Amino acid sequence: MKKVLGIVGSLLLVSGSAMATTAPDCVKVDKAQIEGLFDKWNDSLQTGDAKKVANNYLSDAVLLPTVSNKVRLTDAERVDYFEHFLEKKPFGKIDSRTVRLGCNKAVDAGTYTFTFADKSKVSARYTFTYAWNGKEWKISTHHSSAMPEA
């Protein structure tokens, strides 16, 4: 009996220490830092460089864009989308938002308005989900859809 308990105890110690080494550390982040990620993304739009915009996303991020029916799942697909979107010279402004914080993940959801060089505007609902990749926060999912009512 003692031998069995000793083996079980040893297994618990091994599995407990293995779990301790693989459990992720939660990066401290606050609401203002997550809100700043939209500003970083919007600033990258102002460069006119689709690759700089796409660099805000994880390599396997999902982009459900405002002005395209095609889901963008790869870096190349996101660059393609932003090359066309940037032709309009968009500038985004948050109208309302809610930020939720988690362990190495965050969500920023609300409404925003884009103003284009020709002074046209589009208001949309958005959700950005962010993930900590070990070095920096990146967009893991971005969903944007035009407001259904005028």
C-alpha cells in the first residue's frame, strides 16, 4: 500500500511540476493599452502601406472586413484587402467601445466611423480580439460590418 501511495504521490509531483512549467504567465495589461492598439492600427493605415497594416495581425488571424465579402485568413489575403482599402485613404475614429481583458487575450468591441479622402464616410460595428504572442499584442480576429441602418 505504501509503495502504491508513493508511486501516486510521485506522479502527482511530476505532473504538477510539468503543469507549472507549461502554464502561461499572464501579461499585465490595462484598458488604455488595449485602446492604444486601435490607434497603432489606425496609424498604420495612415502610412498607406498594406504590409504595415497586415503586420498588426497574427499570421493565422481572421479578418472579416467591412468592404469585402471575402474572409481573409492569410497574410497575403490581408495585404490584398488593405491594398484596396488604403486606396481610399481611410481614417478611423472610435465612436463607442467596450474592452474586456483576459489572460494574454483582450477584446475591443464597439462602433467606429471611417472617413475617406473624398469625404465619404462609413460607420461600422467592430470587434478586435488581441493575443499576446510572447513579445507583443497582435490582432487575432478582426470583424467589421457596416451599420445596417442609415
